[in-house]
Amino acid sequence: MTLALDTAAQDLLFREARTANTFSTEPVTDEQIQAVYDLVKYGPTAFNGTPLRVVLVRSEEARERLVAHMAEGNQPKTRTAPLVAILAVDNEFHEELPTLFPHFPQAKDVFFGERAAREEAAKVNGALQAGYFLVGLRAAGLAAGPMTGFDFAGVQKEFLDDDHTPLMVVNIGKPGENAWFPRSPRLSYEQVVTTV
């Protein structure tokens, strides 16, 4: 076997996992989300930076405020998912680098003294962490519906501040009836990988 991960785990995390469009009514607990985070926080990032921030939208009032900013086709899914998370990045993540990257605490100022550099690094590393978060949800036996069809400025104003930028909204839960669209094609190895 070429991969260390057994076939069942490969299927759970990748082959059989899909973006869910409907969810059951089974709740998603804070303990489940904490277990997901406690696993995926070990995913690698540049300078061990941790820009990802997760806003769990649980109350009905907050849910309706979020739904108002979602694209029309995403509104029903966001309204009915057991849990919705706003994944965002903290553009001031560099303040934590002396703790998270202790062997070179000067990285905070050497590489991230300028706001533009921080925003770019936050976006790239936050996207990495968002990917880990989605796979972590799958590892917990949950399905995820990540979406970028929403008013980014509206979500930022409603739920975040000027130092935080939304990346995506994720519907989370156990899949419901007719949760899956047909599997879309993927590019082959030969189409993606070259050797120089």
C-alpha cells in the first residue's frame, strides 16, 4: 500500500466525502467542533502562523443576520444547517508569532511589519487552515458545505471588524436526504503534475 492511511479513512476524508447541500436535524455540539479544532490546529502553515478565526453562528437571530448576506441559492442551506461557521482570518495574526514561532520571534516585525504583507500571508495560511478544518469536519463524521457566495463586506461588517476578513461560510452537520449532487470530474495526475 502506497499510503499510510487505510482505505476506510481515505474514503471518509476524500473519496466518499462530498459537499453537503442538505442536512439532518441532528445537532452539532461545541465538543465536536473543539475536537475538530484540536486535531486540525497541527496542520502546517508558514512561520506556524495561525490566522484562521472561526465564528460559530448558533442563535436564530444571528443565523437570520447571516442568511441576509448569503447569495439567494445559498440562503435555504444556511438557514437549515444544524451549525454554520464563518471562517475568517485575523490580519493581525503576527502579534502571536513570538509565542508560536519562538525560535525566531523577530519574524513578527521582519516579515510582517507591513499590513499588506500580513493580509497576503493571512489569506494564504488562512486558506490552508480552512482546508484542514473541512477535512477535520469529515474526520468527525460530519459533512460540510463550504460557500463563497455571499456579500463579503456585509458579513465582515455584521460579524467581524476591520482586522478580520471573511474567507468562507461553512454549513455543518450530518447529511440529510438528497444531500449530494453527482460527483463532479477531477483532473488526472498527468494533467496536474509535471517533473522538471
